[in-house]
Amino acid sequence: MKHETRIRVRFSDTDLNGHVNNAVYATYMEESRIAFVREVFPDDRLSLVLASLHIDYRAQTHYPEHQWVVATTWLTRIGRSSFEFYCEIRSEEGVLLCEGTAVVVNFDFVAQTSQPLSDEVKARLSQYLVQKED
């Protein structure tokens, strides 16, 4: 399965020419990850930290031509204490704007170390485990 999040492009996301700043895509990916986790774990709170973020930019986004983007998110890896999100952000017309990965780690803030994902968490996540389409 894949998770979709529709995200509004805000005027404040742009420069003087109406071009969406490249750093904003990290925020769009974060919004997508948060929506994903809230949907998959509606009654649980996971202690996740971002360990890695990689973004490849494919096309420009301009406001107001693009007022919404769609972030499609799935998992490409589930490890002992971490998992990797893959995210594609497209215009509403389907143009690929960017794609990237984010690795998040299950984290114990008291001990300040990673902690293993429970079998229940891994089972819920596994329904979103998909190989990246080339």
C-alpha cells in the first residue's frame, strides 16, 4: 500500500518569482510522514527522530499555478530500530516535482539511544513496504 497526502502550496513557500524554494520540499515530506504515522498508528505515539534525508528535484513548482501538491509515501526498508520512507511529490496534474528518502529511528529520549521496533509496529509498517518503481 501507499499513503497519499494532499498539501497546500502556500505563498510563503515561494521566492519573489513565485518559485517554491527547494528547502520547502523537506517540509512537504515531513508533512507526509506525519500524516502517514498518524494514520497507521492513530492511538499510539512513536518516538521517532529523523536520521537521514535525501531529495532529488525533478521539476520546478510555481505558485499560484500549483496550489496543491500530492505526496505519495511508502516504505522501502524496515530495520531493527529504523525504517525508510520513500516519497514522491507531484503536481495535481501528475508531474513529478521531487522524490526522496527519509530514514527515521525509533528513539529512547531518556537513554538517548535507538530502541528496537516492536513486532506489532513492524507488522503495521510492513503493509506499506513496497519496492521503489523505476
